[in-house]
Amino acid sequence: MKAFLTITACAFLGACATQGTVQNPQVGGAQMYPSKTMMANLSASGDHSKLVAAVKTAGVVGDLAGKGPFTLFAPTDAAFDALADPSLLSDKARLQKVFDCSMVAGLTSVEQLQKLVVDHGGSYRLDTMGGCPLTATIGAKGDLLITSDSGIQARVTTPDVKQENGVVHVVDAVLIPTN
């Protein structure tokens, strides 16, 4: 009888998961699936339509759909809306650089980055696929901050979104490199 009630409650509520299963958060109102690529998941997100359009303009769709593994710091639509120079969204060469300088080879969780920051005296340098350094620090509220070499600082707002080809950390600013 107890098993029947548990199964019935699970079916009714849709809330049961196997023990030890980690479920990705929703991003932009869409469920993110660890079995899908970054491109597939970000295309479903209601908060990343400008990033997806920028990836298409830059001609790097294959990178987000590629094998990986990668760690991507993915700016939201609000981050693109806050750009001082909106012409960036139509500049293929600059968008390619921004994209390459927002991606790191390998999988790096926020927990790992925070440990590296602490272990390295308060900041940790990440080498991006575009050759631009990013600096990770921990903010006053304990959140992870990522700063581009041009000084633009982004806060990780949704960490550790697992993907088939890596991990995405949603950030609140576009990490524009110096060149």
C-alpha cells in the first residue's frame, strides 16, 4: 500500500527523481537538458535570444554545437541590451572575438573556480579559447565575478548548467575583450 501511494503521489505531482540525480536549472523559462548541446539549450532559453543571434552572426554555431568540453560564460539578453555600443551585434569579427573570449576549454564548475580563487590569494586567471584572459574573483556576497581584460565585470547569476558538450554559467554582462 505504501509503494502504491508513493507511486501515485509521484505520478500526480510529477516530482519524483532518482536519488543522486542532479537536475539542471531552468534558464529563461526553459528546462536545460544535460543531454543537449549548448546551442540547443541556449536556443530554447528566453533569456538568450540575442546571444544565439550573435553566435549566428559571428558564424560560430558549430562551436556551441561542437564536441567540447567547454565552459561558457553566457550573457543574457539584458546584458546585450546594456551594451554601450550596440553596433557590436552586427560586427562579425568583434562578435567572434567576444565569443572566443567568453569560452574556456574543459569543464569548470563555480565551486572549482571559487576554490581556485581562494587558493590563489583572491583571484584566478582563466585563459580563454580566444587567448584573452578572464579573472575570477569572489564578490562581497560570495558570488563569483568574472572580469574581462578590458575591465568589464560580470556576475555569475545561474551557475553550473550542464550541457552535453560542457557547462554554461549565465552572466549579467557581455565580457568584451580589449582587442
